[in-house]
Amino acid sequence: MMTTLHSRIRSIDNVRGAVMVLMAIDHVRVFSGVPAGGPTPGIFFTRWITHFCAPAFVFLAGTSAFLYGMKLSGPSTHSESPRATSRGDRGALARYLVTRGLLLVLLELTIIRASWTFTVDYSEFILAGVIWMLGWCMVLLAALIWLPTRAIGTIGLIVIAFQSAFGLPEGVMPESWRWLWEFIYPVGAEVRLGQAGPSVAVLYTIVPWVGVMAAGYAFGSIMVREPAERDRLCLRIGVSATLLFVAVASLGVLLGSAPDDAPPALFRFLNQRKYPASQLFLLMTLGPTIALLPLAERARGWFADTLATFGRVPMFYYLLHIPVIHAIALLVWFVRDGAIDAQRFASAPFVSIPEGQRWGLPLLYLVFALVIAVLYFPCRWFADVKARRQTGWLRYL
């Protein structure tokens, strides 16, 4: 049996809100100068906890696409397969995904780029970041939604599991094509616009993330089941993925050789490859995320309501949080040091600050708390606006 879609699924909003909040920790870290991970537990876990953000963000974007397609078919009870919807409904969903995806790519190159650097100078570099990747994955998902839901999920899992196969063409493709393939999967090619143009920093490649989004889309068919069955399947999938990670990662630590100056075993166990996201990285992050969905569905109180507020407006939050963090960080630098030196953030999010000048973790987390407090009020306002109007351009934020 499937449940009807008269209202939002609270667990998705709560979990998505939680990862949006965690995301701010990492982006405050950028402007603080604290490195991405390090030898101390505080620095290591400040970075590690934010690893859950991108996988959950992309996975739940796929789930939301499935739910949006179901809503296009009307409020009645639906069957599992999107083929039960009309061809026109799937066409409308495909148009929405393509339009929103290309809009996200445009936003990455303009507003988001300017928010990171507070400049419009593109002569040095262009960032192909998480929103760029999310946009192109939506465009590709628009082509996949015409397949049965089970087939989409299978394709997603295959892309994740066999992502290394996308690196095989490196040895046979012409040198002139390597820069283009760098957007698909890393092959070590330099991406530059023209011989003297800016370089392109490809932070997130399409593979394996398009597989994560496709798997999330298929997961939507679980989220519309009756609550008891949905919770059981979420726990089964999430716990199984987490246990698989623990088993394989533990073997890697136990059987692998480590030099004398290697970090502790726990750090090596948790420090899985993010760029591109390895299979273990995705098991480590998506497993617990899926397993916690039943708990998130039952969460109530002011804290859960706050997370749900952020989770209902994820793109609005994303577009707002980077310039807010940047502005507050500059103010904190001025108050602390008497100078801003904004030029060192002209290459953000790639920032290098000498160790003696970096913030301490207490200041980093204090600024993080201030940022979340500042963001709550505009996000609550926009969530109320979206609740009253769900048509027009509001659909894309």
C-alpha cells in the first residue's frame, strides 16, 4: 500500500534541515582558515561530521524529484512505478528537472561564485562545485525518469558500485578530450577556458553523484509507503549499508599497512575518499542517514521544527548562507585583528591562512551558531511564503 501525498514528509525536511545546518560548519571553517581535517580530534571531527551533507543533499534531491512527480499526478494513491502516471506528467517532471538543473548551474557560476569571493573577477578560476554537480545530475535524471523506478534505482547503484570504470577511458581517449572527461570522472586533466583563460576547479564530478541521485529517486517509492512498512525498509537499508561499511572499512584498517606517522586507526577508518566519493564514503554517510529517517519522522519540539524550517527551503538557505557566513567572517576578522584582508578570500572556498592566524575551534563554533541564528528568520519567512504559493518561480527554490 502507498500513502497519499497531501502534505510534506516530515522526516525528509528534518534530515535535510540537519544537513543544511551541518553544512554551515564546514563553510564557516573555510573562512576561519582551519584546515579540512587534521591531527587533532577536534579539527578532524569538525570536518568529518560535515561529510554527511553532500550525500544526503543529493540523495534527497532525487527523492524529492520522485515525490514531485507523484504530486503532478494528483493527490490520489499511487502505485510504485512512475509508469502509472501519464506521459504528460513525466514530461512535466522532466521539464522541471531540466529547467531547475540548468538554473542551478547558472547560479553556481554567478551568485554562488560571487558569494564565496565577494568579487566578479573570473580571470583566475571558476568553481564547478556541489550546486553545479546537482544541476547537471538533475538534467541527466530527466532522461532517466522515463524508465521504471526499479530500473532507475538499479542504474544508480551500478554507477556507484562500478564508478572506477569511468576512469578507464583515461588511457585511450585523445588528449584533447581529457579536459571534458574531467567533469565526468577525474582523469588528472587540467581544465582551462582557452589557453590563457581561467582554470576550472572541478570539485564535484558527475560520477558517482548522478548514481546517488538516481538511487534517491528510486528511494522515493519507499517514502510513500505506509509508515510502518516505510520505517522497516529504511531501517533495513540504512543499517545494512552501515554494517557493510563497518565490515569493509575495518578490514581495510586491519589488513592495510600504515607508516609510523600514520593517524590513529579510528581516523583512518573514518577518513574515506570524498573526491570523488568512494563507495565506502557513501555507505558511511548514506547508511546512517537512511536509518535515522524513522526517528526524524517522529521528532517534535522546537529543535525539530527549526530543522524542518531549514529543510523546507534548502536552496534558499544555500544561496543565503554563503554570503552571510562571508560577511560575518569578515566582521569577526576585523574585530579580532583590526584588519579584514578580504583578498585572501578571493579564491574561496580554496583558502590558505598561516597556522598562527587561524581561528580556534571555540570561535569557529560561536560564529557558526550566530550564522544559524541569523539564517533562521529569513528561512522561516520564505518557508511560509512557499507554503502559501507553490507555483511559479518558487518551485525552483
